[in-house]
Amino acid sequence: MSIRRYLVLTLFSVLTLITFIAAIQGYKQSMSQAERGFDQQLLSLAQTLAVINSVSGATLSDATINQTLHVVQQSAFAFQVWKNKALILKSNNAPDHQISNIQLGSQKNVEFFEVNFLDQRWRAVLLSQQVSIHNDEMVVIVAQPLKAQFSLTQTLILAAVTPMIVAIAVLSVLIFIIITQGLKPLHKLSFELSKRKSNDFTALNIQVDNNELADIVATLNELFARLDAAFQRERHFASDAAHELKTPLSVLKIDTYNLIQDLVERSRNNDNKNLTSTDIENFSSIHALNNSVDRMGHVIDQILNLNRTNPAQISNVSSAFNINVLLKQVIAELYNDILNKDQVITLESDDIFLSAHEFSVHLLATNLISNANKYTPIEGEILISVKQGRNETITVCVEDSGQGIDETEYQRVFDRFYRVGGDQHNSDIFGCGLGLAIVKHIADLHGAKIQLSRSTLLNGLKVEVIFPAAVNEEIDTHG
């Protein structure tokens, strides 16, 4: 969830909750006050009716009394006036029997209650008093439907709450606008970071107006500087170390070659007669040393190749090239090794164009074909094919007639410096366990998949590298 959505939803929820609680409390208080107001209204009406029916005609005119009674009759109120337990006056909507038989004590002459009649629930007041002139007992009962009270109360409360609901909507929009405006610098920073390439460690050039983001930008720039320095050190170390090792190895290679040639020359000149057992042992030792130098040179070359395929070294811009032509170049480069083992190599490919990093794909093909050459026996077969799928994927397949790899080793062979059989590798072929690791690394950079299986045609190892159609757009250099 984004920060903006989190803040908007959280603030809106808190605002709604607080407003709801306040509305509930206001509703309860309003209902309580409305009930007290309605009760006071009932009591006032009851007192008015009591006065009207207790005073003499000289005090109030008949017209005034009739007008007052008419107003009460037209309202929603129901009333009864009893004098000495005789009904002397009632509204049209009041029953003929006394609405309530509540007996009031000597200290109390007013009682509020609820009662049912005419299929409604009513709120009523009973007013009892003594008429001093004739010492008569007068009871006045006034009732109002609870439905009418609730309807009027809810109308008033709704009128009071409606502005609060509108205020919530307005505040929500304002909160959204304010948060969006406040997070603009953060979105700008995120946009600038998303545009960066994986090997771009230059400082951010963003102008921000708040201290918090200014500190973040400064921290990121420091981090970029440290990362750039670390990557530079890594690249220079691997490259420089490999190059520095190649120089003494080249000298050592020349020395061992000269020694071997010297021993061979002595053998030819003397028909092996003057060669001692020590000379023969030295010849074997020098030959073993020469093989060790070759192995070490191979390791250094593979380390250099691995360094050259570092994500930071590969350009994000891919180039379209003919994969058929590239494979022919690789075969030509390795043809001497293939010829030395009298192997038959076949290439089945049309002119298919792949948009990718050409040097990396060349290195991938070199490692695959070189491995096939090394682990295929003399007079064996190697089959290379390229196919384009319906979904525009391009599959490069290398098969051989060697012993293959056990299925349990399919994942392990991609580990760096891992060789099947480990240090007790049963072949006399030098290697360092980086070939398939480099292939896997390059495939991952291009978003390609690698599948290992047993070849049904040659019965050896079958390696398929499937390049997706997306590789034609851009290379993933995140590694």
C-alpha cells in the first residue's frame, strides 16, 4: 500500500470514527433534551386546560376558551379533563374512558407515563389538582404520539448532523489534496530513481524544499558514491588481478615449452641413448607443469570472462545480430579443438536475428560448444540448432554424444567452481567449473531460461537456452 493511500485512509477512518462517536453522543443528548422539551410542552398544555376549565366565565370569555380548545383539537394531541371522576371535556381522538388510572400521592400532582390506545404508543402527562372554589378534584390528561415526537426529533437531529456529514466529505477531499501535494517531492524522488540504469551511481540532482527529503537525498548520494567506489574496486581488482597473473603465466608457459623442446631435441640427437632416468622424470614433470599452467591460464580466462559479463559492464542497449553467423564464428574459433578429436559438428540454423548483448551471447555459445567438445569422446558428434518459437522466443540448443550429466547434478553444475566429481574428476580434461556458471549468468542477464536434459538424438547432454521475446526490447542488468 502506498503512503498516500495509507495516510488518506487512516485519516479518513479516524475522522469518520470521531465524527460518528460525536454524532452518537449528540444524538443521545438531543433526544434527552427533546424528551424534556416535549414533556414540558405536555405539562404546559395540561396546565392550560386545567386553568380553562377551572376559571369562571367572567375571567375568560367563551370565545377565548373555544378558540383555545379548537387549536388543541386540531393538533396531534389527545386530552381528557375529568372533574370529580366525571369526563367533562375531551379531544376527538381521545377515548371515553380514562386514559390512565394512576393514583397520585398527596405530595405529587404530576406524572409522566407512556400508554397505548388507538393502536399507537403515546407519551402522556397526568395533572391532578384541587379546584379551591368548590373544592372539586380535577384531573387533566394530555398525550402525544411517540411517533410524532420521534419524527420531529429525528428531523431536527438530521438537520444538525447533515452539515457534519458534508464536512467529512469536504475534509476528505482536502486531506487527499494536502497529502498528495505533500508527497509530491517523494514521488519526484521515486520517479528519478526509477529512471536510473543499474550502473548509474551519479549523484541525484533534485531540489527539495523540506528538510526530511533533503536528508534522504543527501544520504542516497553518499550511498551512490560508496557503491560506485565499491564497484570500481571490484572491477579493477578482478581485471587487474587476472591480467597480472597472465604475465607470469605466459613467461612460465614459454619456459616450460623451451625445456620440453630442449629435452625433445636431445632425444632426437642422441637417439635416446644419453637420456637418463632423471631426464625422463624431468620430462614428465615438465609436461605435468605445462598442463597445470594451461589449467591456470584457463581459470584466469574464465575469471576475465565472468568479469566482462558483470551487469555494470553490459550496456542496456541491445543490438540485433544474426545468431547463425555468430555460431559459425564460434565454431571456426574452436575448430582446431574439434578437429584434434575427429569430431563431427553440425549446425542447423536459419538466418535468425536475436536482439541482445552480442559479446555475452558469443561468450555463452563459446562455453557451450567448448564444453561439448571437451566432454565428447574422439570421433563423437556435436549438434547445434537454433529454432524460433511461435511466441517469438529463440532457442539455442547444443547436444553431444558424451556421457552426459546425471539428473541429480543439473542444478549443481551451475554453481561457480563446481565440477561433477569434484577434485576427483575422472577426466583428464582441465577445467575450473566456471563454464556453465558463466552461461547461467549470461542467461539470467537476458531473462533467458536454461534447460538440461538427455539428448534423444546423440544420447549425451542437451543444453537449451531459451531467449524470451522481451529480450529484444531491453536487457535486464540487475543480475
